[in-house]
Amino acid sequence: MEIIFNGKKTLCPDGLTLAAWLADRRVDARVNIVERNGEVCRDAVLAAGDEINIYRVVAGG
């Protein structure tokens, strides 16, 4: 199936969870904000057409 990751079309297997997809890409959800279809999300079963965006959390002063 096809999802959109940070604005680019990407293929992934049916039934894949967001957590497994992130782990496969070595994305640590503890230090990144993961958005699925406009909402912050930790885990869900991905569906065709889902839009996934990842934002890195940066702290400073």
C-alpha cells in the first residue's frame, strides 16, 4: 500500500503498524513528534493514503 511520509509517496506492507514502521526506520518516538493524518499518534495500523509527518523536538534557550 502507499502512504505519504513527509510529503513523499512511500510503499509499505498492508497491516503494518505505525510503531513497527517507525522502528524499521529507527525513528525514536520519544524524541520526535509523529503525526498521522494531522493528529499526534504513537501507534495505529497504517492505511493506504495515510499522511505521516515526523518533527524533531529541539530544546534550547
